[in-house]
Amino acid sequence: MKSMFCLTSQIQFFDLHRTRFLLKMAIFPLLFLVLRLSSAQQPSYPIAKSNCLDRCGDIEIPYPFGTTEVCYQARSFWVICNQTFDPPKLFMQNSAIEILNISLDGQLRILQFIAHDCYAVNGTRTTRISNNEPWLRLPTNITVNNTHNKFTIVGCDTNGFVSGLRLNSLNRKYKTGCTAICYAEDDLEQGSCSGVGCCQTSIPKQVRRVELTLGSYDNYSLVKDFNNCSHAFLVEETSFSFSPENLTNLNSVEKLPMVADWAIGNETCQQAMMDSFSYACKSHDSECYKPDNGNGYRCSCKSGYRGNPYLIDGCKDINECNDPNLNKCEKQQFCRNTDGNFTCVCPKGYHGDGRKEGKGCVRGESVISRLVAGIALGVVILLLSACLLYLELKRRSSIKMKQQYFIRNGGHLLQEKLSKREREKLSKRGGSPDTVARLYSYSELQKATNNFHDSVIIGRGGFGTVYKGFLPDNSIVAIKKSKQVDPNQVEQFVNEVYVLSQINHTNVVKLRGCCLDTEAPLLVYEFISNGTLSEHIHDQAKARFLDWDIRLRIATETAGVLSYLHSAASPPIVHRDIKPANILLDDNLTAKVADFGASRLVPVDQTQLSTMVQGTFGYLDPEYMQTNQLTAKSDVYSFGVVLVELLTGRKALSYDKPDLEKNLAHLFLYKLKQGLLSEILDDNILSKANSVQLTKVARLAEGCLHVKGDDRPNMKEVAMELEGLRTGVQAHSWALTKHNVEEMESLLREGSNYPFFNANGTDSSTSNTYDSLRDHIILSMRTDGR
């Protein structure tokens, strides 16, 4: 019985093993077939050279990159796989630059260090406790991608810069940055990086060295309750989205991903092809192209091929027939793969062009179907001919209309004037044709402004809309689309454009030309990038950086322009709309007077013009408003209001204020008369400005604001007075006459009437200081006044 049991057990054991063996024999062919099909659908392509490491952990290492000298194409592509990490990490040469991914499309994803700047709270003060300024230097032929990356700073009291070297023939430096400010934690917005707690900006092309720096305006003393650190980094745009938590959670982050571009050598494709030995596009089915960023060239597999173009036979044919996303053959068609392409073949019994998608195999055509097809083709040709005829007629009508506009807007008259000036210059000995004004076509300016898209509007005014434009020579211009010109004033408009085009003054926005083949003329000016004086005066954040010396310089430069227009230009020009919104500032805060849309030319034999009143309320000359007589003294009044805005930081008109304070000019004259000028002076200049200069400028503004034009100084006198104050040269002061000095002495003796003192004539804490200051001002007025 026992032996029978053993025999039965053995039989069962052998049956079990035989079953397993048969299953294995059946499964192996099935697995082989699956693997065969899988390999057919997803062919493998060579990545690296033979016997070279092609992977470091999860990161592929495609040639021209390699870990040894025989495995990389040039030393710039040398990488090191550090096996001490788990998983292993890939680094660029002997550096700390960690590589996350290498793409044959010419890009690297690497990790870049973050800059941190932190402060500690010590009672009521803050002290810097840590600051690092990381830098990155990439090997030759590798540059920072300028489209995928953004320079980003995070913080609520932060300014940051990214600088370094660009890879060009001169190895020039670059520097850019931005500012992040916020005053409360609930100011921050998820995903918003527009300057409130977070700021982003782009970097230029061909950058191969990066240096990050951070700074603080107030050492985080105003935001220490919720933020005491700032951070700056160059990051892949898709890898970072701002969150309010970033104010704190970035403290522990060391690196973030960044994208770099790589290319071969520094030659063009044509130059590289001349040396077949060094030419990097080794695959027969590869082609060469120029990268958008950096020097050198790159290689890619031709259409219909895939693989590594830098390896011999590295580009392999794609079998489109195995991928329905690549071929569009219909159900009744057969797909046949060809070298670099495919074709759709009609089955037996069908005919037609099987290669054409949706138009392939049909069983046959009857006479009726051919007739219908012929009629349809005839109708299509007829409609197409009608459309072409309509478009041609429309084109001719457009050309004719442009010619009519050109003539109506004085185009021929302007061309005649410009040609006459050119002939005069050529007739002079040593002269050369140097016509400043240029006539632009409407299509040029359409292209420069993306068809005058709303996104490029940079200003609107009573005389038109201003657009930012990009010309083919890479210059940036401001294009003013004016309202329709009165046909009766065409000659005056043309003469104005002609004269303005000849103005060559440092502090005037240069008129580059105009376009007259539209219903409303277009004027093309140079582009000034730093906004208007109005924005800098009335924006609290910007006004802090507009100290008294800068304000005095801007006033002097503006006065110099008006003096030039009134005295040196021939014929003289009255601007008629002087205000801070029409005074632009460049990157160095240099004044540039703009918007001559309301300007008028004054004939040489006249001192005034009878015109309809135009300008901006708050800056308009009251005498001009009453008499309609425009003179150069009208600009003097408007400039006086600008001086008052520079002194007070207030707007010319404030309808939400009490009646006395609605008009700034009236308020200023009232406070000056009452000796209470300090009540309305801008706090940003009151504590640091030279009190003598403030007093003189205030008196000068008072003179400019006289109701009668004859009682005002001319702009030449105003310009000389301001220039004298800036340089310290004592000009014959128009503002501080003997009568003014006696009046100021009287005001100072009364105490409450002097703008810099309180009711009893002294300061509550330092009366001696104010007494000596008062004596100094009286002495300076006696010396400077005439």
C-alpha cells in the first residue's frame, strides 16, 4: 500500500512537471512573437558610440556627449557619471553642474544654484545674516537658452540682477534685472510674477556666463513680520510657478532646473561641410541647420528618419506603416514602406492614386460622374477667377486711395521740400545728402506694430494714439497715429513735420519720419523706454528715486528745449502742450520733450498767433484762454506748472480735493504768499534739497505763473536761471529781485509766513539751526538778487 502511494505520487509529480514543460514550450514562442512585434513597431536607434557608456542612471548620454575622450566629439561635450550617488548622477566635466537630460534637438536641462539674501530681526532693526552670489560658466559651444528660461526674484523688498558675458565676437557683457515689492502678505497672488513679491524678466541670446546678485531697499525692515529673505535664480519657465509660500520654502532649496543650448563648433554649415573629416553630421540621412541661439551648427535626421545624426548610419528609416499616426492610408488601401517615406497602394479591382489621403481607391467612374466632376471643376475655376478679379480690383482701389490720401495730406509738398533741402546740401562744397525725415509706407508701419494691435499701445492723447513699433533694422520706434488733419491746414502740417525733422536737440524726441498714405497721418519718433515724468513724479515707489538734483536737472533740460524752440529754431515753435506727461525720461533719467501734435510755427514777422485754444486744463495759459492769442509766453506758464509739480509732487488738477486745492497753480501761489510753502513741498526733496535752491525755484515758478504774459520771463531767462542754480554760477536772477528779497526778509521776520518755519519762527527742537538757515537764505538772496 505504501509503495502504491509512492508510485501514485511519482506519477502525479511527473505529470505536473510535464504540464509545466508544455506550458513553457507554448509560452516561449508567444513571448518571442510579442517581442518581435514590439521591436518592429518601436525600433531601437543607436545613441552613443560603440563600447561607450550610453546611460548614467536614468539619463541617456547621446553622442557627441561622452564620458571618455574617445566617446565625445569635443571636450565641450565631456560629461562625468558619478556612481557614488544612488541612482548615479551626471555632471558636466569636472564641475558641480548636474545634468538632468540631454536632447539631440540641442538642449540640456541642468540644475543651477539659487542666490539667497537673508536678514535677522534685532529689536527694531534688521541685519544681514547670509548672502550668496552664485555664478555659472558654461563650456564653449554651450549657451543659456533665452526662451525657455526666466530670471526670477522672490521677496517683498528685493532688487536682483543677472549679468555676465555673451558669446559673440567681442565677448561683451550684459546685465538685466527687476524689482519685487509688497507691503502685506495678502498682496501676493498665486501664479502671478508681475512685481508684487515676485518678478520675472527675459535674458538675451548667446549668454554663456551667469552671475546672480541680490539687494534690498530697506533691509526688510518694513516687511520683517512675514518676510526676511530674498531669492534669485535662472529657472526653466515651466518648472516654476510662484506661490506665496515661496517667501519661506525657498530658503531650503539649493538648485532649480535650467535649460541650456549646445551646438557643434563655431562654423556655419557651409564652412563645416568643406572638411568632411571634421563635419559632425556623419549619418548619410542627416542634414545641417543653424541654431537660433549661439554659434556653430547642429545636425538632424531627415524627414522620415529617426536616430542620432552624429553617428555613422545613426539615422534609421521609420516604418510609418506600423504607426497609424504617421500614415493616413484608408481601410481599403495597403501601406507600403519606402526609404524615408511610405505609399498607399490600391487593392486589385480598384484604381486611383492610393497615395493621396481620402482620394484613393475607387472601383470605377461612370460617364455621369465624370460629367459632374467636370461641371464642378468649371464652377470652381469660375469662382476662383471671380475672386482673383475682385482682389485685383480691390488692390487697385487701395493703391488709388493711398495716392489720394498722400496728396491730401501734403505728401508731394513734403517731398518737394525734402528734395529742395537735399539739393541745397549737395550744392554746398563738401555737402552730402542727409535728409533726416523719411516717408514710411503704411504697410511698413503695419508690420512694425502687428497691424496696430492693442498690445503695443503705449499711450493715448487728445491728438492720437501712440504704438510701439519694431522696424526691420531692429530699431524700436514710437508711432503716433494722429486724428484726421484739417485739409485747410495741410501746408502748415507739412511745414511743421519738415521743421521738426530738422531739430537736432539732445533733449527733444527725434522725429524720424511720417506716413501720409492713410486717412490719418502717422508720425514716427525715436522710442524712449523709461516712461513719462508724470509717472515718476506721481508714483510713490518711483518718486523716492527722483531726488532734488535729478528734478532740477530735468527742469533745466526741459527749459533748455523750450528756449531752443522759441529762440533758435527758424521759424520759432510754440509747443502749446508742455506737461509732465509729454516729457519722457530715458534710462539715465534724461528729459526728452515729446508730442508736438499741438505745436504751432510762429512766422518770423509775428510774435503771436490767433488760434483755437488747445492744450491740457491745469497747464493752459489763462491769458491765452481769454484772448485766443498764442505766444511763446504761453509755454512759459505751462512750464511754471511743471516746476510746481516737481516741487510738490502733486497733480495739476485734483477734482477730489477741496476747492482751494483743486488747482495746483492757485494753491501754490496762495501758500507762497502766506509763507506756508513747506506744507505742500514733496517730502522726498524737503529734507535733502538745498533750501536756497528750493526758494529760488519757487520764486521762478511764481514768475512763470503771472496772469499777464508780459510779466513772465522768457524761456531763455528761465533756462539761464536754472542752469545757474545747477552749476553754482550766479546768473542775474530774474526771480529774486530787490523787491523779492525785501518781501522774503519780511516773511522771515514774521516767522509764521516763512515756509520752512513753524508759527513762532523756530523749530520745537532746533531753533538755532533754523535761525542760521534763515540768515543764510537772506544773505544768499541779497547776493544773488539784482
